[in-house]
Amino acid sequence: MQYWHWLVGISLFFLVLERIFPWRKQKLLRKSILTDTIYLVFNAHYLNIAIETVQIFILLKLNDYVKINDYLSIFNIELISGQSFIIQFIILFFTHDFIQWLIHVSLHNIPVLWKFHKIHHTIEELDWIGNFKFHWFEIVVYKSILYFPLAFFGYNSNVLFWFAVFSTAQGHFNHSNLKMSLGPLRYFFNTPVMHVWHHNLLLKKEEKTVNYGINLSIWDWIFNTAYMPKNKHPKKIGIIDKNKIPKSFIRQELYPFIRFKK
């Protein structure tokens, strides 16, 4: 099975699960559903193809510059390429997630990066499809930084594939409208009950963004950025200046390079 088969299956699974066990009252056909669906298709498929094409082009140019035969050998040390699937997956799981956590913190605290990440936080009704609502430049930032540790360790392609499938399922789960905290495992894995507070609408200056975790919650518990009250969810989610951001997919993708008049 190809990745998109898993993407469709995982998406349908959470779509049905949210209809059966909804946590918050939300409409399926809300105002932004078309835009969110376009993000899902574009970011999960077309943008990935474009980024991989550019990466190969750049590496080939570097290869020509340093005059070596294997263009990947510029960075690819393949430190653990001979290890078992399980060992590679565990190392990938922890290293990848921690780097993503650091990037996520940076996206919120570096103003120029926040301009791109705020597109994700325009979500006002959080559910599984929000997992892929990201500005294209944010994904470029993630993939550019994450390429180097991936090449350094030299993971097997099969490991990368199943990690992508797992991360998609975990991301859908985190953004889903489900009241699931996983009991004691909440101190290890991210959950929808925890992640919804990351999208909390901050109305006061003293309020801080919390719960930056991607797959894992442990980094937030370790670095004191975790917040997960029992039996509560935010009254509102989103950002204060949402009206400054255009509604359509094309205009959001061009934001903040072009400022549109209302």
C-alpha cells in the first residue's frame, strides 16, 4: 500500500469516530471545510513532491560542485543504517520528535516564523483535518532542518515510510474532536485533550502558549510547557487577529508575502 492509501484510511477512520463520539459540538460542513480539505490534499501530496524535487536538484548541484559520485554522501553518514527496524524506528521516533518540538517552539517565538505558523492557528473548530492545515513555507522549514539528522543516521526507507504513517495517525488523533487522554500514557504521548489547549485563544498578555508536542508530550512535561486540566476544554480556539488573515486557500498560501485588502 502507498502512503495515500493509508492517509485516506486514517482520515475516514477519524471522520467516522468523531461522528460517533464527538467531544465538542461541531458541524461537519463548517465554513472552512473546503479550505481545510484543499490543505490536506495539497500538503500531503503535491507539496511533498515539489519539496523532494527541489531537494534532489540542490543536492545534485552540490555534488557537481564538490565533484563526488554519490551526491547523498555529502551529508549521509548512515550511522545506524545497519541496525534493525525496531532500533531505527525508536531512534527516529525520539530524535525526530524532539527536533520537531524545538522547531515548533521557534515557530511561536520568532516573529518572522510565526507569520507562517499562525495560518495553522486560524482553525476555530479543531478536528482531525486540521492536522494538515499548514502554510507551505512552514513545511519547507521543517523538512529543511529535519533532512540533516535523517541523512546523518541513514534510516531505512521502510522505517521512514512507517514512521510517516504513524505520525499521520498520531497527528489526526491529536487534532481530533475526541475526549481521549490515554490515562497514564498522557505523560508520554500527545493527545487531543492536551493538544486542544495549544490552540487556546489567548486573550490576555500573561497567558502563554502551551503543549508544543508533536507525537510525544514528554518534552512539554520536561520543559514545563505542559498544561492539561481535567474535564475542561478551551472556550474558544484560534488567534486574536484572525480577521487580518484571508479566508481562501490561495490567499493564505501567499500570506504574508502579499497583504490583501479587505
